[in-house]
Amino acid sequence: MPVELYEILHVLGILLLFTSYGALIARAYLGSDDVRLRKLGGVTSGVGLFLVLLGGFGLQAKYHIGFPAWLWVKIVIWIVLGAMLVWINRKPQLALPLFWATLGLGFIAVLMVVLKPF
């Protein structure tokens, strides 16, 4: 597959993931128990996580970059973001800190890919 397709899949996954987490965090913060929104957020975050992984490893293979430290940081961020779905749904009182944590993890991921500090 062309490298541009992997880039599109990666960015689409990021959009899905952060949009679904935003909706789920807002639902938790407002104290809503809307099951439809919870299911939609769960499905879209799962698809987003999959596309982020597929696109990211596709780019890693296409560019032949191996596994530098900055990529490991992004993999850890991906794992933490995957676990956040459980925290968002089971601990609604943590909605505001989880909002800022999600934003912070996204910012660190962007720094890693742009600056490649390690």
C-alpha cells in the first residue's frame, strides 16, 4: 500500500479516537447514562485505536525506521489511551482529569513524531 494511505488511516484513527473520547468524557462529566452514546463511543474508539495502530506500523514499515525510543513512547501512549476507555466509563468522577490527560497524551505524541527527540 502507498505511504499516503497509511498516513490517512493513522490520522483518521486519531480523529475517531479523540472525538469518541471527547464525547464519552462529556457524557461522564454531565452524569449522563446514555447507553447509545456509550456504545457508539466504545465502538468508535476501538476502531480509532485499530486504525492508529495499523497506520502507524504501516508507516514504520514503509519508512524502515525500526523502533527508536520516540516510537516506544508513542506505543506506550497508545496503550494508555486504550486503557482510558475503562476509566472514562467506570470512574465518571475523573472526567475532568481524564480530559486533561487525554489532551496531554495527544500533545506528547505530537511532540514525539515532530521532534523525534530520542
